[in-house]
Amino acid sequence: MKMRFRLVSVSAPIIALTISFGLSSLILLIIGKDPYETFKIMFEYGIRGKSIVSIINRSIPLYISAIAVAVGFKMGLFNIGVEGQYLMGSLIAAYVGAQFSVITPLHILFIIIVAVATSSLWAAIAGYLKVEKGIHEVISTIMLNYIGTGLIAYSLTTIFDEPNSNYDLPRTKELPETGKMPPLNKFFNIEDLQDLHGFLVIAVLVGIFYYWLVWKTTLGFDLRITGSNPIAAKFSGINPKRLVVIAMITSGGFAGLVGLGPLLGYFHRYTIDFPTGLGFAGIGVALLGRNHPFGMAVGALLFAFLQRSAQILDLNDVPKEIEQMMQAFILLIVVVFYEVIRRFIVKQQIKDASKRTDE
């Protein structure tokens, strides 16, 4: 039974991708475009050397964002506040990191710690509100996203704005050279291509740490059992309130890393046009990857591939919004597919239990 469920779970994204291509093809036909030529152009553009590097770079924050969301999912929590958490962490880390200069490894480590601590504290507010006031985390994190956006806009134009800057948009002071993460091009001998972000190494380590935390530690076991069976967890002596706060803080800590790839890799400061939307995109990647580190890596690469390959569509008189529709189709089909599987499994378990009772 378990093996069958795993096989179906693995096949679900493949089936969703196939159906998504079919539905997208239908839409392309309706607007008078050739689906075969469109997908051929996207694929050929997406597998170019420069595109592959760009896809990897784009997938890094998507992957880390998905991990931040997945920690909450494992506990049965929906941390929709990853967006605000990573933006707050990136802003504070950019400002504090620009105030001094030490040797590169220590400086980068300090910036990472500041970002993680800031995001964790911001996420802890939602955990506290749920435990002490009974406010659902979806409501509190959405509100915190709005509050965070307002605080960022205000502080960036007043407190944190670079003094004596001739730049039109508000921005923090630039990080010193010791706070910038070098690219990996020399290591992979691809110096003729665009920069491959050094934060890729951190993303791999984050994935390994997430796997160890969730599947190899007592905390991870408590998270999983509470998420799958809260009643059993309570009777086994697990403190659900304590675990909610820990889960939100941990999720927020991962969220703090989402914006550091762009910050340390090429922005080197926080500006009003800093990348947004990564927190919401991570929700889709986590759902597609079933909260598993490998599955989420594949999902992040897939979404990054669609984003990159869609850039060529405008030049061929095809609306690039087709890529967003494909992502939406994939997620919708996967969610429905998994829900059908879940209900089937529950019914099967009830039948098996009733048979054993009759015996």
C-alpha cells in the first residue's frame, strides 16, 4: 500500500506537467499560435549555456523559500508570511552588513546570521499570536506581510536610505567587498558565461540540513507526527503550543536566507526594486515537491526553467504569460491529484480497520 502511494505521488507531477502542456496547447491554438513551435522555441532557448546558469540562479531562492514553507506544512501550519519575513531579513542584513568590514567568510556569516535572526523574530510574532490569542497563522502572516511592507518602505526612505546618494530610488549603503559572495564560475570552469551565484552552495547545505532536521531528529519527528495526527501527538506528551512557536521560528529562519542570494550575489544592497514574490512562489514549489528536499529542488528548477524559457516568447509574438498559466495548471492539477489520493488512502485505511475488527 505504501509503495503504491509513493509511486502515485512521484507520478503526480509528471501527469500534472503533461496535462498542463495539453491545456496550454489548447489555449495557444485558440489564440492562433502553434503549440509545437512555441514549446520547441522555449526548450531550445532554455537549454542554452547562459540559460542553464540563469535557471540555476533563479531556482536558488525558490528552493530555499519552498523549504521555509515546507517546515510549516510538516507541522500542519501554513506560513504564508515567508514573503514578508525574507524581505525584512534582507533589509536589516543589508543595512547592518554595510556598516563595517571584516574578512570575507566572517562578514558573510554575520550577514546570514542577522538575516536569519530578523526573519525568525518576525515569524515568531505569528507563532505567539496563534498560541496565546488563537489567531490563525494565515491571517496573522498576511497581516504581517502588509505591516512588513509598510515598515520596509518607510525605513528605506528615511532611516536606511544611503546618505548623499544621487540614485533616484531609495537604497541602503553598498556592502563592502568582504560582504559580497563570489561566483562559482572559476570552480566549474565556465568563466565565459554569466555569474553562477555562490549562494548555490548555501542552498545545497540548507537542503541537507532540512532533510536531517525533519527526518533524523526528535524535533522533526514531533513536527511530522503533530502535522499528520495532532490527537496522537497530544497523547504522546508533545506540547503543541511549544511546537507551533518552534516551527514558526524555524520556518522564519529558513525564510531569512531567501533574499541573500540576490543580496550577496549581485544587488549588494537593498533597494526599493529588490526581488519580491519569492515567498509566494515557494508555496507552489513546496506543494509540487511534496515538502521533500529533492522534490522541491526539481520543482524549483522546473519553475525557473519556465520563467527563463518564457523570455523568448515575446520576440516570437507569443504572450509570455503562457508560462504563468502553465505553472498555475501544474499546481492546480497536483493539488487536486494529491487530495484525491489522500481521500482514497483514508477510505482504504478505514476499510482495512473494519475488516480487522470483524475478524
